[in-house]
Amino acid sequence: MGRFVTVHKAAALVGITPRDIQCEIDNGRLPSVRGMVHIDDLTEIHPNVRTEEADMVSWVNKIKDSSLKHATEKLTHELSKSELRQLLNKANTELSYQRDKIESYEHLIHELRYSLQVLKEKSSEPNKIQSLIAWIDKKTH
């Protein structure tokens, strides 16, 4: 499962205000899912994340994940509705995050392919660029 932190925790890890983090989310620079920021996205935009505190977040998340793993090891009929709801919410949050990442990668690939097409028309070596476009098409279809 992914490691998500609140806007306030993300701001604390980076050393800026929660309002600054929220502005980054609002302007599309920093992705968020249900008000939570994925730690990988945060470090991508802010390489100066306080790693010792981020490691603490990881440690806490490992504890949470191990407790959820323990809960999932129970037979399904042994889980309470609350436990099932918690597991489902966590899975939905992670799934939503992964879908957003896939969508952004698909958009990036589309933009890259289009840029290569434009470059090919202006290039002195269009065959090399066409080979790259063909490779992209093969890998994405």
C-alpha cells in the first residue's frame, strides 16, 4: 500500500506552511487523493523532505499495514463491519491514487509521441525518430 500523509504533515516534512501545500494541490503541481498527499509525489516536488521524519511516517505506516495485514489474515466472517470498511477505504484510496498516476503517465506518453511526430517532420533523420515512435506504439498497445 502507498504512504499517504495529511496536508499538515506534508507541510511539516517539507518545512513550508499547510497553505503552501494546499496551493500546490490546487494549482495541480502536487497530486492528492481525498485530502491526502502521497509521500512519493511530495519528494518528487520537494527533494528537501526531512527524511528522518519521512522515515518516521514510513515506520508508522508499516505498523498500520502490519495491523491491517493481521486483520486480513482473519477469516472474512471474523472481520467486523468497521474493519472491513477500513480495509475497503484504504484500498479505494490506493486504487484512486494508482488510477490517477496511470492517467498522468498515459497523458505524458501521448504528449511525447505527438512531440516526436512534430520533430520527425523537421528532422534530418526521420527514420530514427519513426523507430522510436514505433517502439512507443508497440510498448503501449
